[in-house]
Amino acid sequence: MQELTEFNIEKTTAEILMLKDQTAQNIIEIGKRLIEVKENLEHGEFTEWLKEKVDISHRTANNFMKVATTFSNSQSIANLGSTKLFLLAGLDKEDRQEIMKESNVEEMTTRELEQAVKEKKEIKKQLEAEKEYSEELQEAIKQKENQIRTLQNEIDNIKTPKKEIIEKEVVKEIVPERLILEKQSLEKELETLRKRAEKAENTLSRIKLDKEINQDKVYSNTKLEYLLVNIKEFLDNASKYTYLKDELQKIPSQNKKILESKINEVESWTILMKQALRNEENIVGNIIFEEGEIVNE
């Protein structure tokens, strides 16, 4: 074991044992400490220390360390269990952000999240494979084009072509048949490669488009669910004030104007929503709905 200075392995071991209740924050804290321990032990000692001192498998330790390096903001994953954290940490940043944006991960079952993660990985793998194939085809096309150019230069620069005397002294230069056939073969191969490349590019574009469409569908469904929940919450909260006619009459005039203005905004929003559902033009006037608020211009 290398000489330790500021790092105290006994203290860190005790902290890890205290944190083994696998809440999200604890997993992150354990991961940070495991990283610290690993950096301060000689090669090969970390696995033995895990087994003897903290009773954590190497695989679990890797998961903890991955979570610690992946999630800098523990608030966003505070209520997630360890399995969900490990699944999300196994994705790249883009796919992880997509899943957390598209879905309420807290309410998903572990099986549902596993399926979502699996689909993301499969799409990514498919995209990478198609991209690699497309790049290989493009490289093959370049090589064929270079071969054809080289061959054409060879044909063009034949210094001592064979000549055949034909009637009326017409001179015909004869290019070796081998070169002509070789060029024709290369041109045929090039055409085949170009068709394959075009098909590969089309497949790649289709996969990307399908991915975007599916993301839009999920995101739209999520927004619709939030809208319905928010409307229900608003109605549940506001309905209790509907029958307070006497109390409403006692509100000071200035406050009454403010309340009436807000009620008008709710009414305008309702009209806009009805128009949107009917695909009608907006006729409410100068009410603009921005992200999370209503602005009167």
C-alpha cells in the first residue's frame, strides 16, 4: 500500500459503512469515497479492501462510482432507488437527459425503466453501426475513384501506343484491352458502392427521424398529462371558493379589481384552449401565454 498522507482509510471505511443505506444521496457519497480509496491504494488492493472492509462487490462499487461521477445534482434523483440510478448512470448524457425529460422516472417501475434504457441503447447501437457502415462505404468510394483516376491517367499517358495502319492511311491508337476492362470493372464497382452508400444514408436518416418522432410523441404525451393534472389541481383548489359570494363582496375594491383581472386571464386561457382544440385562429386579443405565465401586452 502506498504511503498515505491526508487520506485516512480507516475513517473513510467507517463513513462508507454508515452510508450503506442505499438512498440516492448515500450512493453518491459512497461513490465519492470509493473513488478516493481506489486512488490511494496500489493496483490490486482495491478489490481485496472492498471484500474485507466494506463487504461491497467490485461490480456494485463500480456502479456507485459511476453514479457519483454522473450525477452532480442529487436533487434531480433524490427519490430514486439504487437500481434506477445504476440504469440511468449506464447511459450516455444525451440519452439519460432524454429519458428524464420524457418520462417521470420516479413513477416508472424498474422494469419500465429497464425497457426504456434498453431501447435507447439499441437505437444508439443501431445508429453507430449504420454510421460506421456509411463511413466505410464512403471510404471505399474514395478508393475506387482514386483507382479509376490513376487508371485513366495511365490510359491517357501511354507514350508509345501500338498503331495499326488502316485503309487510306487512317491511324488508330490501340489502348490495351486490359486497361479498358479494368476501368469498366472499377466503374461498375463504384456505381454499386454509391447505391449502397445512398441506401445506408437513407437508413441512417430514417432511424434518426424515427427517434425524433418517438421522442416528440413521448414528450407531447407527457406535456398533455401535466396539463390535465394541472387543470384538475386548479379546479380542485379553486372550486372551494366558488360559493363564497358573501365573502367576495367584502374584498376591498382594489383587490377586487386584481381578482377580476386574474379571472379574466383564466377566461382568456380557456378560450385559447378551446380554439386550439378546434384548430381555430386566436381571437382573444393581446393575451400572450409564455412559459409558465400569462403576459398582457
